[in-house]
Amino acid sequence: MSSSITRTAARWMARLHAEDCSEADRQAFRAWLAEDARHRAIFEQASDVWAEVGGLAPSYAPSAGHPAHAPSRAGRRMPTRRAVLAGGMLLGTSLLVDAPRPAEAEIYVTAIGQQRRLRLGPKIDILLDTDTTVLVPPHARHRRLVLRCGQAAIGLARRDHPYRVETPTHALVAECGQFDVRLIDRRLTATVLAGSLAVLPRASGAGQPVRLEAGQRLRVDPDLPPRIDRPPVEDLMAWQSGRLAFRETPLGDAVREMNRYSLMKMELAPDGVAALRISGFYHAGNTAGFVRALQALLPVKVRQGQTIHIMKVL
């Protein structure tokens, strides 16, 4: 086993767990995994060791074909670092020496094209969408979730205390109900399907608290004032069944959304094609089928390569 790869795996484990982990970091991590088959194997072993050493239960899922690790049981006593070394774990000392001591927290990461359901106790059900990262802080498994990026559908049965979902800019608080929270490119969207939800700015002077009722959606963009609307419920829930709903959506927005679910990316020519409108339900991750539909419905042509280039028909 290469000690160099092991040290790099340890550094990635620490980086992905850091509070300031960025989308650029996650993209670089996926690129590192793709460079060499040994990277994935050693990283998975590293994940297991970290789970045993410090109570960190990462659910890193580098691809849809490699299921994520199950989280370790909350509160479980893990062997000390000395005990691990004495036991002669295969990874040796390099991983344990180079990596900082992990916090007692659980991190869940879904890969591009993957969804995963979490049960955080009998009254909390969470569905993670593609390319999503959430953290369950220590000692708060039943009270708090941190959404780093991506999208999650959260269902809460009636509780004795509120449940809190935190993003970098807002906290969302509910006692029961169903809601959907999305954080993509610093844009926050919170939608209530049942019950009610309080959305609280985390920084003083960053805006007023908002209370959402069933059917309402709040959109917060860094460059625009908050907006509340009532989109069709079937559109809001489509992603949970592997579909994406578009209603007179600009093609630029639709392609951006489809690209979230597939490693085969689409690019639009700078010829105004992004302004064309598209409607309908499409299978998330089925880029080829989506492109065929575009060619049938819109005046576009396609050039295949490492990415799919879409341009207007002149």
C-alpha cells in the first residue's frame, strides 16, 4: 500500500470534514478519486479507520455504484488511537499521525446521481438528493442538522422540541411537518409541504425572520431580496422520485439542473440558446434522453464530445 496515497486520503478526510470545505474542494476530491483505482480503495479503508478511531461516521459515496458506509452508532465508545495501533490495523501509522483527531460527528455525502435516505431516530426522516453534504453535530442527532450544500427533504413527526436545519446564512426551525431545503451556489430555497417553518437569518441585520406555511416557497439569493411564492406541489416533489419538472423554464436553468445529476455534462453555445423555454418532466441523470427531447422540441443541434455542446439551428 502506498504511504503517499494513504497520507493523501487522510488529508482528504480532514478537508471534507472541515467547516470551510468548498464546492471546489469536493470537485478536486472527485477528480483525485478518478485518477487511480487505488485512491478509492484506500479512501474507503481510511473512512473505516476514522469511524473506528474517533466516532466520525462519514458516508462518503464517491459514485452511485459504490454504496456509502453506514454511520457508526451515536455515542458508541471507539477504541483509542493507541489501541488501534497496537491492534496492527493495515493502514499503519501514517493515516493516524497525519490526520487531525476527528470530531464526534456524522457526515453524509451523496455522489452525483445518488440519493440516500437517513433515519435520525423514530421521528426524523431525511432524503438526500444528488451531490449533497450534511453534518449531524455531536450530541444533537435529534435536534440539529447542518446543510453544507445540495438538497434534502425532511419529514418530522410531532416532537417535544423543535428541529433546526442550519445553512451558512439561515436557520430553519420546525416542530413537525415536511419541508424541502436546497443550497446550490449560495442560493437558499426552503419549501413547506406540510406544517410550518420558521426561517431565521443567522447574522444580525441580515433580514427579518420569515414564517412559511404549507405550499409556500422562500428563495434567498445573495444579490436579490427574498421572494415567496406557491409553485405546483408535484413539481416540488418530482426530484424525490427521480424526475425533474420544468414549466416554461429557460434552457440554461434546465441544463444547469440536469447537469447536477450526471457526470456527462451539457454546455450551451453563447448564441441565445439558453433563453429557449422548455416544459415537461424528465428523468434525472438521463442526459441522453433529455438531449433527444431537446432536439425534438426545440430548434437546436448537438455536437457530442467529452461534453455535449448544444447550439441553435441557424
